[in-house]
Amino acid sequence: MDPAETGEMAIVVDPLGLPVPGSLVVARCAPDETISVKRVISRAGRRYLEPLDPRFPRIEVTDLTKIYGVVRQKVVDCDR
């Protein structure tokens, strides 16, 4: 796992960005309502949010999913 994908980082989010497969997005997912960064993927005509940490399951996008925006830039502190 790439440390830049799991460590602390600052992000620039475009709230008007259109999420497409492969986009990183800031989203809130049911049932736990946690806000986090996830990757949009598409499988068999359905959209999912895939966590950056592969130990966690992907979550299907539903009417309860709130996408706040598309990540445009990541800034990672390399000294950590």
C-alpha cells in the first residue's frame, strides 16, 4: 500500500466536480455516516466507493450516499 494513499494529507476538493470511475471523492456513506476519501469504481453497471485501504470493503453508491466533491490535488508531508 502506498504511504501517500493512507497517511495524513491535505486535499483540494472541487465541490462541483463530476465523479467518474477512477475519481477520488470525499463522501459520506451509510450506515456509519463516516466522511472519508474513496475511489469511484464501476462494476456491472453499478457504482461503488472503494476505500484507499484494501482491508475495508467497497460500498455501493445508493441514495443515502453523499458525495461532497472530487479530489483535485493531494499534498503529503514526506517527513512523516
